[in-house]
Amino acid sequence: MRKIEFFPGEYYHIFNHGVDERRIFLDENDFLRFLAGMAIFNDEKVSPYALNQLIRNPENLIELESFNNRERLVEIISFTLLPTHYHLFVREKAERGISRFMHRLDKSYARYFNLKNGRKGTLWQGKFGAKHINEESYFIHIISYIHLNILDLYFPVWREGQLKEDEWSQAASKLADYPWSSYGFYRNGIGKIPFVNSILTKPEWLDEYYPNLESFELNLHNWSSRFMDIVE
């Protein structure tokens, strides 16, 4: 049984890994399919079976502009998708919104992945993990942490606080070029994948912590060189 409870209006870090740390995103279509699910299933009115056609034809992505008037279950503030796992920072809007949204998202993607790859069985290592973001030390840095997970692919030493100062420009370039994250949205106002903007909700309080791009980048830089252990 999950140890954490979810409450509307509260913020949470959500994450999950492939079983046995297997790759869950094998190509661009897989990443796009998961992102499409993040948009489509974040709606009170959408059936859990709404993506049957997309499962069969993942290249035919829907036009997400039609989802601007959704009754969202959660607000997705930031995210990073990596080959073996994902991280989301969300705020629950509707009662049981996180549980309903994540059940749809994980189950639908597992079905798609197994059908596409001719496999059976469990894709995820278990139920999604969750951490209640209710301490200021986590609250003001969780967006940086989620984006810095991209560096696991290029500079994994950042987790031990060993990213050298002269490596930061290269690391920052890797962050900017990575398409499967909300980083581009916060850096440039638009994601590498255009419909990312339809997925995200930028909270009003963010400008209080990061009033300009320079402050956002500085926090990211500072946290890239210190040890971080937000995921227990």
C-alpha cells in the first residue's frame, strides 16, 4: 500500500522506472507517445481507452490544440523523460486526480509498448513513486532537480557534486538540446516538441523564485555541482 496520500492543491514529485531498469523509451515514437498520453489523459472527461487508435498507429499523433479546454486532473509543472524512467512535478487539481491520471498514463503506455514490441508482462517496476513537496528546501529546487536528471546521460558525476566548473557550459548545452523535457519551455518559452506547451501549467509563484531567465539558469548551475538526494 502506498505510504503517501494525495490532496488537491498539494504538490508532488512523481516518478517510475522500467522493471529491472530496462529501457522504456526505445525511439522517438515512444517518447512522443508518452507525451501525447500526458496531454490526453489529463482530463476528467477522457476515457482510459481513448488512445486505442494511437496504440495501433503511434506515428499519427493527435493535434493537441483541441485539448486546451480540458478539465485537468493535475497541473504538470515540469517533467523529464529518460530512457529508463521519468520524473514529473505536479499539483493535484481534482479529487484523486494524481491516482487517476497516473493509472491511465502508465497502463496505457505499457499496453502500447508491449503491443509494439511483441512482449508480455510488467513494464514498470511497480506502482509509481511519489514524494510530497511540502518543504521549502525541496519546493524551490524541484524544477531544477527534474531538469538536471538529463545530465545522468552525459555527466552522471553531478549527483555526487563533482561536475566541474569548466564542464558547465557543455552540460548546459546538453540540457538545452534535450527534447524530452520541459527545460526548453522554461528556457525559451517553447519546448523542443511544440505540443509540450499544451502539457504544462506554469505556476504563478514561479516568477517569485525565478523572476528572469538568469535566475533560473543560476539556480540550475548551482545545484548541478552539489549533492542531491530528492528521490529516496
